[in-house]
Amino acid sequence: MSTTTPAPVEQPTEPGPRRTSEPPRRAAMSRRRRKSSDDQAARGGPLWALFAWVLTLLFFAPVAWMVLTSLHKEADAATNPPSLLAPLTTGNYGLLFDRGVRPFLINSATASILSTILVLALAIPAAYALAIKPVEKWTDVLFFFLSTKFLPAIAALLPIYLIVKDLGMLDNVYTLVILYTSMNLPIAVWLMHSFLAEVPREILEAAEVDGAGLLRVLWQVIRPIAMPGIAATALICFIFSWNEFMFAVNLTATRASTSPVFLVGFISSQGLFLAKLCAAATLVSLPVLIAGFAAQDKLVRGLSLGAIK
Amino acid sequence: MAAQATSAAAPETDAAGLGKARATAFVTPALLLVGAFLVFPALWTLYLGITDYRLTGIAAADPQIVGLQNYTDALTDPQFRNALALTLLFVLGSAIVGQTVLGFSIAWSMRAVPKTVKTVVESLVLLAWILPSSIVAFLWIAYLNRDNGTLNSVLGTSGFDWLLGHPMLSIIVFNTWRGTAFSMLLFSAALNAVPPSQLETARLAGADTFAQFRDVVFPHIRGHVLTNTLLISLWTFNDFSPYLLTAGGPNHASETLPVYIYNSALYSGELGYGSAISLIMLLINLLIAVFYLRLLKDRRS
């Protein structure tokens, strides 16, 4: 996604004839992006700009509407077209807490945070060993992890439901912790492996020659290099766990339900009291929105890396 | 990729002095957990699929082996064939056409705009991907609402219920909106790798946009197109979230396979039958996965 060079200053686009008369530039690799974006902009600037606006509207409008409506009184939210300038209030959020949204948020936080920590604790050593490859044929182990990504969750749901029921672990938040951990582990191992495979081996060899022990290598050499990868992996796992709906709705009832389940229940019980529903939806999406925007670049890198490699 | 190649060439270099024993100890816990909670349930599906297991009643307490009964039932059941056909339509419409085309168009056009615009657009598209599907479903339910939904206001078709009138179209558009970010990011990365000098040459030679795309861009991003298509097809194939919009209705008109499994196994209680269909889904997944992994290995070596 990212080039190593800083973004060049945008040149004013020149409309009109193609620059065929210009002598071909001896563009260095580092100027590649600028050159291509200039050429593109010269050809169809306004059209692409329009497309960008349409996209912005298409993707942002629903979310903006949700946040804005959540801050309106129910009467203002019901008008059509929506009254954008109606007075703002946080009353809907207060109401949500009166309706007992808190335990759902706590369950979601418990399941997401604990499972993310567990995933990292298990995935980092595994990915490290797989990236260093002291054992032959470990590519197969790696592909085993990857292949489990192809198990449809719905197919695992029925046996898991029966097992959990027999163990008396239904409606227990730790069931979700364990399930989310195993669900995210393959992705995490794969991602971390992609990041760790980029650690230069010379550094590791040098550290060993210097007599650094395993813990010191991990802490002083690997950790600084792997930190962005760990952050990206943690974010992706957190978002997946927070958003998970299918296991949560089928394996929990009252005590261990998570916030997406709360939201869906709230929708069916509240009909279309839009302001209240929007407040609930905003509240439930807030953690992933914060997580996503706090580290968008890492997220993008993690996703591209995980898919391409 | 470079590091990959190096380590593949010398598989037994133990650069960090990790040692086999410790390396095995590092990998085993993760393997065990994945085995216990992903692979073992999948294997149990195999067993459940040949029983008449039900959620309640006598067959719940003492399930009998019924052999391939569930499978023959499924294959002759019009409801199952309906679900399979709808799932293929769903994958074709929302993943292969919707997400790929929209994702590529965004990635392609964002090369032409200033970097800030690109960042903003990418973040907003990503926003749709980050949000929980339950919330995206709620936004679409409100947007498509028959009485005061935005779409009906814009089109002047107040009173029309889109989720009842066009359920498949609704879930296809819903899934396209929600999932486009992944294709966009992937193609964005891929297009960065297309040498602009080759595009320039093609343009100087008088190639039109389509010819440039076909002869210059496509050969460079073919691998990415393949990866992307396979991954999003799989995700869409297994996606349960259409349930949140239509619950498979009206009258099974949008009942994709995951929703069908849910409805027959957990709603109607036919666990054995549901498991048999799960296994059929699993096999379809495996076919795609084997195909994908083979391609991936080929590309690496």
C-alpha cells in the first residue's frame, strides 16, 4: 500500500491535449507514483473527482445519518426528510444505559479483549517458530493453519452448540473467549508469520553470535521490529471478535450476550424508534470505529499483507 | 516474498538458535486449540450428518444412525436446491460482480486524485467493512424501510417494501456495500505494482483505455484478481449476515445455504439434516480452498 517516498506535492492538473510532445521523462523509481498520478489526472480529473464524491456520499452518508440521528429527539428523527439542524441531545444514550446496555458492552469487551490477548500469546510464538523454520516441512503446518480459514463457521456451529450444551457452558462469556480465540488464531498466525518473515536473518544470526539468549532475542530484537505487525494483528482480531454475531446469538441467552446481539434484540423490540436505535448502533460500533481509525494504516497493511502473501 | 524465498532455499537454517524442541513447544498450543475447536467440530459434523439427531424429542436423547438418508434427502429437496442456487447468485452478484467491480473501480480511480482524497475515500469505504454486520444490517433496514426509508423518499415509491419485493437484490447490494473495502485495498496495492512506463508506452502507441487495461494492467494484477476472487467468494458463500436482513424470507426467497442450515437445524431442530448440508458446504469450500492453495504454492515456487 505505501511507498517509501513521501507524497510529492500535487502539480496542478493540465487539461487539454495529452502530453505526447513532451520528451519522455527519465523518472526514477521514487517518482513513479507522482508521474502516474499526474498522467491520470491530466486525462480525467473532474470525472474521477465526481466519482470520489459519489463514493463519499455512498459510504459515509448512512454512518453520518446514524450518528446524527442518535443525537436527535425521537420526534425530530421521525421527520422526512430528516431534519439535520434539529437540536442535539445525548438523552438517547442515557436511555440506553437505563435499559441495561452496560452488561452487554462488558460481555463484548471481555470476549474481545481476552480473546485478542490469548490469540497474541499463542500466535506470536507459533508464527515466530514457523518463520524461523528450524524444522523441515513447516510450510505444511502453516498451510494447515491457513486451510482452517476455509471451514465455514456455520458448519462448526452445530457440533459446537452440542458440545457446549453438554459441557453446561451455554450462556457463558468464557465460551465465547475460547471460540473467538480459536476462530482468530489461524488468521493471526498467518499475519504474524508474514510480518516476522520480513525480519532480516542476519540480525538474528548476529544476535546469536553475540550470545543473546532466546528471551533477549525476542524482547530486544524481534519485539521492536514486530510491533506494527502485532498491533495490526491485535486490531483485526479485536474487530472480528467484537463484531461476531452468529456464535454469540446461538450460544448465549441472557447473562453472556454481547452487544451486537443486544442491538438486534433492541431493533425487534423497539420497532423503528430511530433515534434510540441509532444511539444503540452508534454505541455498539464505537469501539471498532475507534480501533479502526486509530490505526488505519496498520489495518490496511495487515489486510493487504494477509491476503497477498 | 524475498525473505520467503531465502528461507525456502535453506529450510534448516536455525538463525535464532531456537532449536527443534522449543520450536515445537511454540507451535503446539496453537495447533491444539485450532484442532480442538475448528477441526474436531468439523469432523463431528461428519458423524452428525449420518444420524437423525434432533434438537428436542426422542431423537435428541437417542439419535440413530440413518446412513446417507440426510444426503439423499438434501439432494432431492427442492428447498436445498433453491438455497444452493440462491447462494451461487449471491456470490456471483455481490462478490464476483459487485465487490470486485466496485473495488477495482475505486482502486483504479483513486490513482487519479490527490492523496488526501484517496485517503479519505479509502477510510470511508473501510468504515463499511469495519462496522459489525448487525449494524450494517440495521442501517440498511432503516434505509429500505417502506414508510419513511430514504430510498423510497428519493424514488418517490413510498410504501414499497424492498426486503419483501426484492429480497435477493437487497442482500446483494447490502453485501457489496459492506465488503467492497477488501477488494479495493487489494487492487490498490496491486495497481501500485504496474510500471507506469509501460502504460505510457501503450498510450503513446495509441492504445485506448480498454486495450491498456487488457494488455498492460491485467497481466500484472492477474494473481491479485485470482486471490481476491477466491477469498471474497468463500466469505460470501459462508456469510450468515443475510439472515439479519431477511431471515431467508419471504417464503425462502433469499434463503442462502448458511441461513438454510440455521433455519432447518436450529429453528426446525433437524440437527442431523443441518449437519449433512453443513458437510456439503464444507466440501464445496474445500474444493475452492485446494484450488486456491495450489495456486498460492505455485506462485511462491
